[in-house]
Amino acid sequence: MQIFIESTDMKLWEIVNNRRYIILQIINDRGKEVDKSKDQYTTSDWDKLTKNLRAKHILYFGLDANKYIRISACDTIKQI
């Protein structure tokens, strides 16, 4: 699996092993960090989101049906 994921995109294996890319947060007028809304995403943010989904997709399709059912509710790549 590692070789296949790395051959697709080297950064995907880093995502699988370490963490998913997190869309950056912004500081609101009260000085608190809040998630960006999708209309505030930059091209870089969209690229990170796409890499997360691509890694998740590869992991899903590398599993048989029984294992897929066990992980289909997982939200992050690390949980999978």
C-alpha cells in the first residue's frame, strides 16, 4: 500500500502516516481562531483538501468489503 500511495503522490503517504492537512484557521475580531468558511479558502487550502480526500479514497479502495464497512464512518485518515 505504501508504494502505491507514494507512487500516486509522495505527500499522500505523509498525510496517511502523520495527520491530515488542516485548513488554516483565521483570527476573528475577538482574537479567537475560527475555521475558515469555504468562500475564504485559497488555492492552497483547496489543494490540501483535495490531498486529504485522495488519500482517503486510495485507502478505501484498497480494502475488501468487510473492512470497508468497519472504516466507512471514520472521519480522518489516521482513524482509517
